[in-house]
Amino acid sequence: MADFSEVYFRQKLDAAAHKVKQILDNTRNPVFASDVPHRYEDKFFLAEMVVKLGLASVVQTLGVLGLTEEQLKALVAWSQSRSVSLRLKAEEKCSFVKEVTRDVDSGSRVETKGGLGGLGVSLTTKVVTKITEYIWRFEGQYEIVAVRGVGSSAEDVQVIKSRKYAQELVSATKHNPRSESNVYPSSDVNITWLVRLLDAKHAVQFSIDREDSKCRTPRRNAQMDGVLEGVSMLISWCWSAEQFFTNSLFPVWRDHGLNVSDGMGSCGVFVPVLPLFDEGGGGERAIAGEGGGEGGDAMVIEGAGSVRLGASTVDALLSEQVRSLRERLAAVEGMFPRPEELKVISCAEGKILVCLRHVRDVCDQLQTCADYVEHMLRKQLVAAVGRELTASDFSAYARFHNRRLFRAEFGPRPFCYAVRRTAQHSPEGHISIEEGVGDGSMSEPIVTIASHAVPGAGAVPMRMEVNAATSVTFGGDRYLHAWLRHSFSGERGAEAFLGAQARQFSSFIMLVGTIKSATEFEAKYGVIVKDKDDFRIPLDVETIPTPKEFRDAIESLSPEQQSFARAFRGMQLASTLFAVLVVQIKPQLERLLRLAPESLSKEIRLTQDLAELFIKYHIPADLLTAGSITGEEDGVDGVDGPSRLREVKEHVRAMLEMIAESKGKEIQEARQAAEHLARETTMEMMNQCLVLQSEQLEMVVPKSRGGSMFTITSSHRAPKAPPGAKAKGASCAPSAVAAEHPPPPPPPPSQPQSRQQPEAA
């Protein structure tokens, strides 16, 4: 069904419709099944009819190929106790005959002219090549036979078609162009299913058991599946036989010059397998008189108004198939050599290939017509509903009918629960398990059948391990849910996810895990949902085998393997019970801090400060608890609720002040460290500036003794910066550098500067 193309199929049907109108008389009006109103039972008839037409065409093609009535009768008798198969077997041998040497004229001539004693002379030469050829004799034979069982004796074999052939091969070397002796592996196909459908008159009798519990549609049932499986194997066998002729046998004769590809095709042979109804209603007995299950007469419809094809119409279609096939084979006889010539390629091989390809066309058309019936049924259902349904649509359909089947207190409910202290308190948030919808619309909570157990009604407290040294015992309301998830075969169900939302200034803890036993919860993941958080956690839902599937799977295993499989399945079942635990934070804080119930309901700032102290700073609860740590329950020590709340506030305030003081000290230390680092950086930059200035020294070198002097300036002098620009790298502390190294004073103006250096210098 996945590969069915309605457009391509209708194109093929339109091409065959003109041929059908030529075959039938004018009183018939054959139309395609989807174009005429009909009943559901007519679809079963249509499926049965295309199977009968297809298998009858195959039997008739085998008869044209060479299967006689006596042989077919023997096959029917064989099928009652043994299997019946078609087999293609072939063998060949190639032997050396002789060596031949011959001269080959190249065809080129060279003429030379000259003179001798006043006479003209003309000389002509030619090139002759001596070729040695090796002659081989290639012989072989093939047979298409029907065998009973494995065909161990001659009585178990019925020869349908056989032929011997011989061919002279020429090679340029004394190397065998083929194998000296070769026996091809036999190619078999089981046709027991086909022969068993033939009655005493060799007519195809096929019917679908409507009463079978596994019969879903005219296409999806045990009888149709068996036929289509056999047809698929027959197609593969025909293709394998074609490959033997076209790829193994025909290449032996290389320069045959025959049109093998088109001349041996099945083009023009009528394929009678068509999903047709008679819109005119014929008024004669329908062909399904023998079908319709075990009753036989359930499918018989007489008189006008029936859309089913009559027996005369079916006979006319099958007769045209035989006529067109024989016509095609007659054309092949005129295009290829006669079999008596013993050539490798003859009209005998052409007829075999035409029949094999026609059988493939018939079987392929049968498969397509069966898919067409299913496609037509599906298309009509989609038209009746209005659109193509998905698993979410079927879930909505189930919810609609569950409201009519169950009472309100027992019916399935959406998995969406508010997190609140009591029914009188506002919700802190809510949790839900939702399922995505494939059409892009908003997801909706899944619908489950739930069982509710209230605290104190025989419910045993459960236990949860936080780590190896800490365990928690908890109670509260418990819900056991059963979820029926809908999905179509071959498709993955819609994605499910766990959602959790919290309101502003609200918080709760959500733990996700599995139920290990009746009193133990194993937490896998946890999250604090607070202050308008919105979590969506995908759930990977897997399917384990059902109990029946599990029993069938381990039936043939060893006792040790069965024991291991049961133990492993027990582990799987123990970990498949998904669980969600919700812990409200405020009630637990009140109990932890020895406060009166509902003391923190309106203490938003205090609740947030407590959460920050516990989560961020990991402050022990003993430092914030009201009253004595070793005291008993509320009211024992005579302290009322407001006093306890004030005491907790004082503890929290003192703790926050201490944290703020600690933060101040850390900030002061960090500031001091930053200042120290800045001073070190400044000193380092000043040292770099001093090194740079020391390189700008002037050196005075004497030109000659008592001569004039000239000045050499170091090449490391920094480039002159433009006006108003700072020297790059010297912006650290220019004032300090100037103070430590003042420039030399200028010479007095009254004394002219001399360029002569004293001799002492």
C-alpha cells in the first residue's frame, strides 16, 4: 500500500479501457470500481475476481508455453500430498574443434611506375595478413519442468519446455571462451498454492473467509496475503529465468543482429486483470456463485441491478488474453530463427521470454489491483469522515464514547492536578502529562482511569532514599493511573511530556522516578518549581511484549534461558511503573521550623529568605528552628504560634546580617586586593617609562683633535607625537617621571654655546 500510486494506476486503466470496450458487446458498460456506487460486499467480490482473473491468466500462459491438460491434471493430484514447483535447469559445454589459418587482404594497393629501356613499367603491391583462428563447438540445453517434491525420480518430473542448441564460436587465442562444462544452479518456485486453487475442470476457485476473526478488509486477510506472497515469489522466478536467457545464453552469439530487447517483449499482450464493475448490471448470474465463503450461495446475485461482472464478460476477457498472446508469439516466429537451426537464439527462446514477461505483467497487475481495492476503501472512509484521521483523533473519539459508557465518578479523567494544601487554599501550581497533537494544535492532557487512596484509609507510608545515608518517609494522597494509548500500526504515537507550572511567589518540589515495591519510591530526577516556572519534560514511552508474546518468544528457549528471560522481564515490569511525587514546600518548612500550620501562608518574604538560606547557602535547619531543638511538638513548651514565627524571623534576620557582613568583608578584601594589584601595575608601567627615557641620550664624538664637534642622536628616539596627543605607552605617570628626572637647564644667554670640548673631556 505504501508504494501504490493512484495516478499511475489510473493511467494504465485508461489505456486498457478502450481495449475492454472493443472486447465486450454494446450491452455491457464496464467502469472502474471507484466510479460506480456499490456495496461493501462488492469489494470482496472485486478482490476475489481480480485474483481469479490473474491466476487463470497465469495458468493459460503456462498452457500456451507447453503445459498440457494431462500434465496440469497430474500437478493437481500432486498438490494433495506433496509440494509442486516450477524449475528451470540448464547445462552447457564448450569443446575445441580445430585451428584455422587464413589470409586476410587489407584492401590497400600501392602502385609503383618506372621505365626500363624506353619501356614504361608499373608495379602494384598489396598487404595480406595471416590470421590464426580457433574454432570451438558450444552445446547446451535447458528445461522448464514441473517437479513433485524435490524431483528425485523421473515420475516426479513433468517437462513443459526444453530445447538443445549448438553454436560455433571463434576465438583469437587457444583459450576456451566459455566453461568447458557448466551446470547452472536450478531456479525453483513453489506453485502449490496455485495448483490447490484449481478444481476438477482446472478453473480457479478462490474465496475470502469473511467469518474469520483476522479478516479486516478485502485486502487484509489470510487468504489474500497467501496469494500475494505466492505471486511475489512467482515474479522473482520469472525475472531470474529472464536473466539466464538475456545475460548468460544470448551473449554467446555476439553478432546475431537480432532485435532481442523489443522483439521478445510482451508489449501488446492483453492483461485481463482489471478492477471493473458493470454499471449496466447485465442481468445475468454473477461470477461469484462459487465464492463467498463456505456457504457458496451467499455471493450469488441474480437479476438486474448487480454491478458485478458476469461469467460471459470474464470469459471474454480471458479469451482475449489468449488470443493476443498467441498473436504475439506468431510475430516472434517470423522475427527469429527456427528452433531446428540449433542456433543459440531462436523463436523458442523468444516465446519463452514473452510468456515469462507476460506472467510478470499479470502478477504485477494483480498486486496493484489488490492495493487499489484497499486504497479505494480507505479513500471512501476518509471522504465519509471528512479528513484523514490520526491517533489523536481516535483518542478524541474514545473520550467522547467513554463519557457515554462510564458514570462520572468512574470515567477516565484528564491527568492534570492542582498542587494545593487543602481544597480551601489557592493552588501553588499544577502538574500534568500531556500528549502532543500532530496537526500543530495545542497539546492536551492524557485521559487516564485513576484510583484514589486518601491518607489513613489503610495506605502504608512509602519510603524514598535521598542518598546512602538519608531516607525519607512520606504519605499523602495517592493516585494510580492507567493510560490507554492509541496509535496506528507502523506509526509512532504522539510525543508525551510531563508538565509542571508554578504561580508567582509559590513553589513546590517535583520528583520523577519509578515504584520499586509497594512501599518504596526510587527518585531519578527532581526539580524545584517556583515563581512562574513552566517545565516540559519529554517522556520516552516504550512498549514491552505482551504476556502472550513473551510466552511465545521463550517457548523454544532452554530452561536456563527461559529463567533468565523471566527474571529480566520482572526487572522490566518493576521499572515500568512511572511515578511522580509532589512535595509542597511551605507545609514542610513549617514542620521543620516548628511553626504552627499555615504560619508561612502569607509570609512571602520570609519564605523566600528561607529558601535562599537553605538552597543557596546550605544553612543547617537547627540554626533557624523556633524553640528548643530537642523539644516536642507544638504547644508542649507553652509558646504560641506568633512567638515562634517572630523567633524564626529573628533567626533569619540575624543569619542574613551575618551573611551580609561576611559579604562586606569579602568585598573589602577584594577591593584591597584590586588596589594592591593596581599599584603594582602602576609601578611596573613607571619602570617601563624610565627605561624608554634612558634610551633617549645624546652622544658627542670628536671629529679630529682640536677640531669641531658634532652630535649623534640615538636611533631609539621615540617618534614625535602630534600636538595634543599622548605618547603611546607613556600615559602612566608623566608628572612623576618629570619630577625624578628634570630636564637639564639651558646655557646662560650671555655666554655663547661652544661646540669645542675641553681636552679633559
